[in-house]
Amino acid sequence: MKVFKKLAGLILAVCLAVPVFGTVAFAADGVLMYSDPSTKVGENVSIDLVVQSNSGETVGNVQVNMNYDPTALEFVGGEGFTADGSGALTYSGTGSGAELRVPMTFRALKAGEAKVNVDSTSATLADGETLELRQGSSTVTIEAADDGTTQVEPTAAAAGATTDIVVNVNGTDYNFSEAFTGTDIPDGFAETTLTFNGADRKFVANEAGVALGYLVDASGAGSFFLFNQEDATFSPYIQLFISDTTSIVPLASADSVSLPDTYQQVELTVQEQQYPAWSDPMAPRYYVLNALNTRTGETHLYQYDTDDGTYQYFIAPDQAEDEAGGTLPIPGKIGDFINGHLLLFFAAMVIVGLILFIMMIVFAVKLVHRNQELDDLYDEYDIPFDDEDDDNDKKSKKKSSGKSSVKKDRYDDYDDDAYEDDEDDYDDEYDDDYDDEDDYDDDDYDDEGNTTEITGKKSRKSRKSDDDYDIDFVDI
């Protein structure tokens, strides 16, 4: 009895375990979807291919084989897509989340409806688990063009989306292609035609004249490269925004760059691309790049700040050569040396400033001590100071000036009018006496020619004159 009970329990356990093993064997579910856009004849249209996992797990490798009507649709391009030109289309890629979404571009050739159908799929999750996809399809509605055209011919760039023109960029071969779409064109650029490899080709350019060409690598992935119209060469196109309206494109050319000898050329990695750059060992934080300004179309040097991750317009030190000797003038050499050794220059300036400051303090202290010693010496020997001698001289001059003023005033007080009146009286009296000259004869004169009376008169007049004009003058 006990044996039957154990056997029944074992059978029951096995039955319960069977569904568990069956669940593990089932693959995860997902879905393959397409968008259903509408367009007009002659225009490009973008169709989204979408792969989703229902569990929300990350989508791994995906491969989808599709077909389309090449008389209604012309494949233009798409990352990860390859076409044979006869209507077969294959996508291969890897997801990075629960949804994988990639666009592919077609050109509408005739009015009506055109379908993109799925032939087969192969998908996994990121952990390698198989992902079973429910397949969908895309229906494109094509209307007549604005001018009424209902059908157009395929372009020369159809079927394969590349040309046989091989372009080498940094050691890698690319095929030139005109099969880019409007969604591929960078902002600020528009489709244009330029002469390349002996014929007019489709490029894109902006208002400043910066031109880009579309190149496709060996895997079929295409991207835009900077096109140099002067030598018909291509270089990687990396757009670095330095403001809201301006961006720069690093250039791989280094021949036109002229910098002082203190700058050393190095290789700088910018978005997985190698570019020549220049660095000053005294300022390792900064790198100088030769770049194209997409707003102005001009090539110039820009300085990259590794700490801030920013780019600034850079003006190189003067490199003008002396016209006579062909070498840098002395001011230029000094300027270059200072620019190349800024830290040493500022350190030297600080040291010189400190030395001058210390010397000023020492001289000031010595001057104070000297003045104190002179003061003590003057006090000890009772030596008058210079300012005291000046005061004494001023006092002496003041006294002399006062005395002279007094004497001058006394002299000036003399009455000039009185002197003139006395002189007039004397002249009148003298004239009157002289008029009586006829009353005398020769006998009245003595042997010396003067009479006693006259002599007496003259004496009296002389005494009178002497009394009238006897003035005591003050010796100045």
C-alpha cells in the first residue's frame, strides 16, 4: 500500500514538472512593424522599420529580408540596408534597447500604392535568446506630383546607391554616392550640384559655401564628408558647436598652420577621429586646432580647453620675419619667449618686485636712523637748523627794510612846493636889484670890480639865500 502511494506521488511530480520544462523551451515574442507614409511622385519618402520585444528586454541582433516593387519605389539609402537594385532589400543591425527603430528611404516613381513586404526574419535578445517576430509590412501611398506627373524614371544613383568612384580618406576606401535623402542632410545645408571626377555630381552646401559629399563604406553605411573643392579631396565631417549659430569642422591639413617653436604638434582624438593639433608644454590644458567655420566659410585656428570642453577663437603670436635679415626682430623674439614661458616670466616679475620692495624698506629705515642721528647731533652741539637761519635772515631783512622806509618817508615829506616858491621870490628880488644897475657908475667899483655897497648887498643876499636854502639832508 505504501509502495503504491510513493509511486503515485512520483507520477504526480513528473506531471507537474512537464509544463515547467515546456515553458523554458518557448522563445520570447516580439513584433516587426513598418510605418505607412504617403508621398508624391518624384519625391523621397522615409519608412521606419521597428523591432520590439514584448518582454521589454534589450533587442540583440536582427536581420530582415524584404522585397519591394522597383517600378514603383526606388531605394535611396539607409544605415544597415543593402539593395541589389531588382527589388531585394536586406537589413542587418543590433539594438540597444527594448525597441530598434531604423529609417530607410525610397523615391516614389509612379502614383498608386507600393508595398514593402517581409520575406524572412532572424532576431535575438541581447542575452542570445531567440526572438520570434510577428511580421508586418508597409504600404506607401503615392500621389501625383504637383504638376500632374504620375510617373518618373529612376535616377542614375538607383540600385546600389553608390558609384564606382573610390575615395580614400585617412587610409579607408569609400565609394562616392548621390543616394542621400533629405533626412540625411545636416541642418543648414541644402542639395546642390558640383563638378567632381569629370561630371556634375550631387552634393550639399550651406550659405557660406561649405560643401559636403556622401560616401559609402564597404559595409554599405553612408555619411557626409567635408569636400575640398580646390583639390577635390574629402575629410571627415565633424560638427562642433561653439555657439547657438556657429559651428566649426576640424581639418586634417597642417601645412598652413604657423605657430612658435614652443608649440609641439600632436594627435588629438575628436569623436573617434584623429586630427593634428598643437600644444604648448607650459600650458598642457589647451590644444590648438585648425578648423573651418561653417558660418563664415573661413579657416582659422581654434583653442580647445580640455578642462571646460569648449572651443575659442585663437590668435597665434606674431611670426613676422625681419625683412633685412630674415629672422625675427628682437621685440618679436622677446615676445615669443615671454608667451612661451609665462609662468617663469610672472615668477621672475614677482621676485623682482619683492626685492625692490625690501630695498625700499631698508632705505626708508636707514633714512629714519640718519635723521635721528642728525637731530641728536644738533641738540648736543646746539647747532641751529636751516629753518632757524632762514627765520633770522628774514627778520634782518625785515628790519633793514623798515629803516629804509622811514628814511625814505622823511625825504619824501620835504615840501617841493615851498622850495619852488622860495626860488621864485629869489629870482624876483634879484631881478629888481639888478635893474637898478644903472644907478651906479664905475667909481663905485673897487679894484676888484665890486663896490662895497654892492658887495654888501650881495653879501646880504648871499646870506639871505644861504639862510633860505640851508637844508639838512639826511644821509641815507
